[in-house]
Amino acid sequence: MKNSRKILFALLCLFYIINVQAQQRIVKVVTSDYELWYDEPANNRGGVIPVNESERPIDADWERWSLPIGNGYMGASIFGGTSTERLQLTDKTLYIRGLWGAETQTSFGDLYLDFFHNLRTNYRRSLNLNKGIAEVSYEYQGVKYHREYFISYPDNVLVIKLTADKPGKLSFTVRPQIAHLVPFGPLQRIDTMTIGYLSGPTQTRFSYNGREGKVFAKDDMITLRGKTEYLKLIYEAQIKVIPVNGSISARNDSNADQGTIRVENADSAVILLTLGTNYRLSPQVFSNKAAEKLKGCPDPHGEISQRLIKAVQKGYDQLRAAHINDFSSLTERVQLNISKKSSLPTDRLLAAYKQGKQDTYLEELFFHYGRYLLISSTRKGALPPTLQGVWNQYELAPWNGNYTHNINIQMNYWPAFNTNLIELFESYVDFHKAYKPMAERFASKYIKIHHPQHFSDKPSGNGWTMGTGAGAYMVGMPGGHSGPGMAAFTSKLFWDYYTFTNNKQILKETTYPAVLGVANFLSKVTTDTLGFLLATPSASPEQYAKVTKRPYPTIGCAFDQQMIYENHQDAIHAATLLGKRDKNIRLFKEQSKRLDPVQIGNSGQIKEYREEKHYGDIVLEQNHRHISQLIGLYPGTLINENTPVWLDAAKVTLNRRGDISTGWSMAHKINLWARAKEGNRAHDLVTALLTTGIHENLWTTCLAVLRSPFQIDANFGGTAGIAEMLLQSHEGYIHILPALPDIWKNGSYRGLTARGNFEVSANWKEGQLAQAEILSKQNNTCILKYPNITYAILKDTTGKTIKYKSIGKDKISFPTKANQTYIISNVPQHKVAAAPQELKANFNGNTVSLQWKPTKDAAAYAIYRTRGNSPDYELIATDVKQPTYKYTASELKATDYLVFKIASLNETGDEGKAATICVEKQ
């Protein structure tokens, strides 16, 4: 018995030691509270920058300085004033009639709090990204004042807590205003200075775009209520003011329809605000006429009243705790540390960055801010994030406050997948299900017009499609400056939704119907042309021709061909996984062989158009913001490191396109360069975005100019791009640190997500992986890639060594168990030979002469060449010692141009970096 106890005790001690050692091996990531903070309030000067007649006014203060909070349903932008505080309020469903009759999102209104504290000291305002809480603090006449703001998703209420550190010193007026009221009626006038997406404070007047509303105060409540003329939309907000001690009084100005509440000599106070409309997401809001889109939708008054009553009953402490628990459960899934925390206020940190003092803490902060904004602007039950998330202070929101489907709405959701926020995509799933009946009607109409021979009169027989424009009340049809591939650009989101969750129910109920519907439509839009199946008509999004300066109509442009190919492959794969025997799957397989999605041009570029010869010889803008010919690189997957010719051609295209562009374009390029496995070039685009395309509150802009409107997609795309630099999983394996830039030589991350339902954590030192963790959520096989990983040690959290299968030197494969973590350590360091420099080539007759500057760490070189549009290179020489090479072949007499790749080899023959060159015959 004694021996048994001793043995048991020894086993327990051994188990304890193993667990301690295992825990010590687990990736350590410092948990930080991230915040934007400032030592001055945001300006609120009525907001319009004076501009000349050729420009449109913009509210620089709101765009640049206000701090955003939101819960997907509503948003508030906080200015932090001490004399008068302003909260600009937005509801994503509040639309009026805008330009040319389009439904356009409009600002809900403003909540003003008058304190008249002008000579304050020790001022600080901040936005905590972990908790979703904004704060303002300062001293005035010996009293410390503090304000706290948050918008709760669980309770769908805006909460403000006001305190003073001395009793009876809190006095203020609550003064809400409804924005942009316009009388009902026919057209009276148009003020051209306020037409468009940058309307200033002057009220515009279009035909039947009226909006009426009143503000009424009673006891401790203020109600804002009104309706719009065009859509007959009812909107309402209720505000409850709850002071501790002191007095409270309500006042109404009947002449101005303006109600206010005054609080005097309180110790503290809580303000609760709820708002909403009678909008209900359903197929009818897309299919019905304007006056009938909301037919039968209930008045929002009852729901708003009940929501406010419940919030009052819960009280501030419970509301705050529920909000933090909900919000932080999302934010704290992912951690990233690539720098030490800066002590500078955010605006000065950004100013220093723009002046060349590039503190990588700003990059780290920007990454976390993108996740914060996505959580704040889209949640289950709410609409997707617009081009401005859930914030808009204008009468006519930029681009109508819509969902632009030729890249912008897709970019909004990119970080949902790879930064562990997958459930946020559910808002778009619900949106899609509502607009899908209309999208099926558009598909039938499109096929009838362009390919009547393929038209089916069966229900849903033509699949579904959509164009660029969509919004809370409409979805568009493809045409104009974008081709039919637009629907596949959207369905790619649904495929990623499945691949990251690996959830068969999602695949069956959501992904497969979406992908199959698009495949059915796209199978009907091609024409047999010289043996290829080419989209007809076709257009590369928003590109204009040099000659006509209009959208360039063509057949089979890269955007459409790549998107058709991608979607066909996704439909085939989904059907296989589900064991479906849809009769069209065989058709998709046959069509895929003839789509020819990637072609290489004479400049070594991926062609945007089939008739293109050299880069840019068709389009008006050589540095166009859209990089549509590379959509198969990102967010698509057909261009990857297993298609090296195409990948190198993509780099040529990216370099020719240039770095500086619109904010969202630069964000897209971060992801493209990351997928190209070029970490330093990807970081160049991070720097470009933060230098030219960002405001002081870290909102990104559309254009790289001050007077460009705020547009949120670059925030989201930039965050996704940073994650893509650190982890990729689109090539059939998980690639750890695939595009790590030199400047991030030390760092760590935790909780990034990979396809197959894995969470990955890693830390690295001097650019080398020190340790990685793989948390498997299902019983899946895990394939990892990292240089020399086949020499590493793999263990589980108990310290047990796990056997794995080696795939070359850089990949391993092993089975996993659900909810088990696997730890990679002891990876030997690797050194990559630098690429040859100053590569030159001469093509004369049947000979190509190559010359380059040798690199110090290259022992020899390997020479490759392309053959047509093949995705892979042909090795023509290896172990070349000298930095010159002549290639002669009789077939070159019939060739106009060739692409060569010179790869550096180290002493053991391992390939390092490579240089490519496209050479034309002289």
C-alpha cells in the first residue's frame, strides 16, 4: 500500500513537471490594452472645409478627429468637447431619396451635451479597443470630470456615464437634434454645392426627398420621431436621463420642435439612448416599389420602448459588464505584438510616422483597430458594414452608404476570416438570403438579353447574379463597367466562410447554394471563341479605354475568366464534399478546362485583357486603383506559389501598377504582396497606406488626399493584409510567417485562423520562428509549412512527442484531435540566398544572353524559362557558377518574347530568392 502511494505521488509529480514544461513551451504573447488617445477634444467647427467650385465640401472634423463606437445596428461618433459635447448618431437602415432617385443613407442626428466648461486642464479622451469603451476626462474649476461611452450589442443601447469627483458639481443640458430635415413636396431647387457624397450643412432639395421629425421632452425622457417621404420610413429614438441627486427638468420649444432636459447639481448621471426604424430585412425591400418596400413592417416605437425599459431595469453596472464581456470575447481572441507600446498621443504618433519616424507600434495599433471597427459595425441581426461601416454624418452618405460589390464589401469581410471573427459574416449571409430572389430575377434577365439560347424557364434555373451596386433597399444587375464575374467575387466570401469553419452544415445550407447558384449563372455567360470559353460581354471593373475614355467592352477579360474559374472549382469541390450529383457539375468540370484564366503578356505581366500585348497598352490609367487581373491571387487562390510563373507575373503587374492609390487599393496590394510571399513589399504598402491614406482617428480615406471622404474598407483590408503576412492557408497547407518583413524581426501573435478550423499562434526572434502552436478545432489532418520544419520537434501540451510525416524539408503532416494544441519548437534556423541583382537580357535570333550581378551568399544559380502561359517554369540549367548565361534554341526563331528566372543556390543546393526578366526579340 505504501509503495502504491509512493508510485502515485511520483507519477503526480512527473505529470506536474511535464505540464509545467509544456506550459513554458507554449507561445507567450503579451496581452495589451490598445487605445486611441488624444490630449485635445475633436474640433467641431460646423465642419466644412472651404473649397472652390470644382470641389465638394467635406466635414474634416468628423472625418479626422471623432472617435467611433457602435454595435452593428447603430453608431456614434464622439467629439469629446468640454463646453459642448457632440455625439453624431447613425442608423444603417435610415435612407432617403438621393441623387437620381437612388435610396441614400442619411445621418440620424446628433446628441449634444452642454457643459460650458471652457478653461479645462489635464484633458484626455480615448477609445479602448479591447473593451469598446470611449472616455473623456478633464479638470474644471478644481473638479475632475469623467465621461464614459459605449454601445452595447447584447442590449442594443447607447450608454453614457457622467461623473464628478465632488458632490453636486455635475450640471448639463441634453440637447438632441434630428439631422437634415427637409419639407415634403415636389422639387423646389438644387444647390449644386451640396450635391453628392460630400454634402455640407446646407439642406439639399430633390424631388420627394423630404424628411420630417420632432423632438419632444417630458420628465426624464426625450423622444425623437419622424418619417421620410420617399420610402415612408418611420424612425425614432428615445433618450432616458438618470441623475444621481440634483434636479432634472424638461423643456420644449414649440416653435423649433426642440425638446431638452436640464440636470442641475447632480453627483453623477447615466444617459441611455435607443433608436431604430421600421425597416425589416426581407426580399420585399429589394423587389417592391419604393412606397411598398416597408409595407406591413411594424412601427418601431414598441420595440424601442421595451428595449429602453429593459436597459433601465438592468442598470449601468449590468449593462457595462454585459457589453465588456461580449465585446472583449471577440477582441481578445487575437493578439499581435510587433513593437513596444508608444507613449505618444495617437495623432502625434501618426504625424511622426508620416514624417519618416515609422514606429511599428502604429502598425500594430492599426491592425487591432481594424478588428475593433468590424466588431462595431456588423453583428448578427444587423446589416453588413457599409463603405463607412456604421457611421455617417452626411445628408447623402458617400456612394449612397451602399455595398459596392466590385471589391469593397468583400474587403470589409476579409479580416472576419483570418483574424478569428468568422461569425460576423453571418450578417452578410442574412443579407444575401434576402436579396437572392431579386438576384435570381436579374440572372434570368441577363441571360435573356445576352445569351437567350441558354435561358431556362425553370425556377432558379439561371442561378443568381448581381452587379456593383447594392444597399439596404436595392441590389443591382451586372453591366456597365463590371462584368458577370462580379457574382463570383461575392460567392468567394461564402466559400471562405466554409473553408475557415470546415463546418459541413454551413457548407450544405449556406455555401453550396450560394456557390452553385453563381456557377449555374456563369456557365451560361461564355461564348466559344477559338476553342476557349470566354465571358461575353466582359469588362474589367471601372477601367476606361485610352481612346474612348469610357468603360472598355471586351470578351474574356482576366477578372471574369478568373472569377468563373474560381467559382466553378469551388462548386465542384463543394459538391464532392457533400456527395452531390448535380447534373451541372460535369459541365463545370468541362468548362473549367477551356476558361484560360491567366495569360502572360510581352511585359511579363498578367494580362488584364486578352487583346493586350504590353502592360497598359489599352487602359487610360496605368496606375488604376483596381487590380482586377490579380483577383485570382487574392482573394482568389488559383495564382499561388505552386504556379510560380503566374506568381512572378503578378509581381510584375503589381510593380507596374504602383503603390500609391486609393486607400482600399493600397490595402488590397498589402494582401497581394503578402500572397506573393514578399514581406518587405507588403510592408511598403502598409507604410504607404499609413502615410498617405489615413486620418488622425485612424479612419482610412478613399483617396490619398486630405479632402477625400472617409471609407472604411482600407481599415478592414489593411488588417486582413497584416494577418496574411503572418499566416496563410489557401494553398492546401498552413504557411507560418510566409511574408514576414525585415522590420518585424521580433514579435508574436496568438489566435489567427487558418482554413480547416485551426487557430495558430507563433513567436519569432531575429526573423526566425522560435515556436508555434496549432489549436485544432476538429479531427483534421494538419499540414504545416516553414523552412526546415521537418527537423523540428512536435509535441502536445502534455509533452508527448507527436510523430509527423515529412514532405520535403519545409512541410510536415500529422493527424490532429479536436480541441488539442500542438507545439512546434526547435526549428533549425534558415538562411535564404539573396536574389541576383541588375538582371539584364538580350534576345537576338535564336539566342538569349543573360547577365546579372552576383550575390555574396550564392554558390551557384539555376536558370528557368517559361513556355507560353504555363503556370510553371522549365529548368534549363543548374549549378551555373558564373553570373552570365547564353540560351540557344531553334524554337526561339518563332518566339517574340520569353520570361527567364535566375534563382540563387546556397552551398547545399537549396534555392533562395530569384530574379525574373521578360525579354522581347530585338
